[in-house]
Amino acid sequence: MSRFPRGFMENSSMEEPKIPLRPTICFRPINPSDLERLEQIHRDLFPIRYESEFFQNVVNGGDIVSWAAVDRSRPDGHSEELIGFVTAKIVLAKESEISDLIRYDSSKGDETLVYILTLGVVESYRNRGIAKSLINEVVKYASSIPACRGVYLHVIAHNNPAIRLYKRMSFRCVRSLLGFYLINGQHFDSYLFVYFINGSRSPCSPLDLAVLALNYMRSGIKSVASKLTMKHEEKSLKWLKCKDNTRCLLPTQTKRNLATERLSSGYDYV
């Protein structure tokens, strides 16, 4: 999977476009006439260089889908010039790095995901909701594919503005990846965010927690009668005194139970 740093912004060296008093932001597919501008923005926004093949796939609609943001109110023939973009591709869910988080439905055939590759907005047009709108275009596209289970992306761990945006848009941060990015010989951590769609959901969703709580309540009700008959024993039931500082076992617990508890908390979720 590509390790392009989504949203890793540097100070732009390009000449910033002047913003009209009332900009008219529109979104459209990226096309071949955008090639030079697309390459320029990527050079100025990201700390790595992209291969020519990547840009050709974007502008020619290869295996990459894309959207451009333009300001139709700009004068002097710049009304179709890119001020922002998002690129993404469809991947098979079972071959993705989050296959363990997707609940498969074999009746729907090969389930897919949409992976966001790059996302950027030129500096003078930031904080206007353009990045959010571009992501919404991706989500709408993914939701229109019946077999698609979600949209996911990586973000470098210190990009706090992007992280806040994804959380506000209900993306779930499901994993922390140490040293995921290698930029100029230095490793940077990453977070993996997912937006579940078309009935898919995280294993730790509120619905799952509610089901667990309901099952717990039902099992508790069933055990009330037996507990009443053991009232005398329960009065004398206390934690056992241990000779060291390790956790003590209740008479109803076993060492195997405790080992299972430790294993279940070992996965690196954030």
C-alpha cells in the first residue's frame, strides 16, 4: 500500500492565487489539462516526489478516481485552475490492511474499500471547508458502490488540523502505526482513519457495545434465582488474601480466564 503522506503540508513555494471577495467553489473530475498544475501543487504541498505514472493515472482516469476544487469566480482565465484536489483508488477489502475490521457478506461478492491517496488545498484557500467537501465527494462516491464497506486513509501523527477534520467528519481512528512514513531518512508515526459505510461498522461500535450490555443483563437476570439460594455463601465470599501484590482470583475465576483478558487487550487500537 502506498505510503504517501496525506495532508502533510509544507510552506508553499507557488504563487498563491488571489481570492475574490465572494469565491464560487465548485468541484469536478480532474482531467488532462490539469496535469501541470496538479504536479506543481503536489511538489509544493508534500515533502516527497511522486512518479509521473501516478499523475498520468490521475488525469487520465486510470485506476485512480479524483476530484478537483476550482474557484469559478477567479478572473483572467483562472476559473478552472486547481485550488484543491483529492485522489483515491478502489481496493479489495480482503486484501487491505483493515480486512480484520470489515464484516464480510459473501452474498455481495468481492467487497471493496476506497483508499484516499492524496488530499490538498492551496494555502490561500484553506479554512473554507474545501477539504471537507472534497472528502464528502469521496464518501458519496464510495456509498454509491453497493459492495464498498468504507473509506480509509493514513495521516501523519503530527498533522493535528487534518486529524481534527477527520474526527469531526465521523472517521474512526482505528490504529496507530509506528514509523509508518519514511521522509528524508526519518521515520514518522501515522494514524489510520476509517469511515464505515453501507452497513459496515467497527468491531467497537456503539451498537456492538449495546449488544454486549444487553447479553450481560440477560445473563444476570437468569442467575438471580441461583444467587438467592446461595445467599449464605455469598456473605462469606471475599477476595482471597495474597502473599504478593499480584491480582487475586475469586473462587469462580481461573488462571485461564485472566490470561484471556490480557490477550484481548493487546491489539494496538487508538
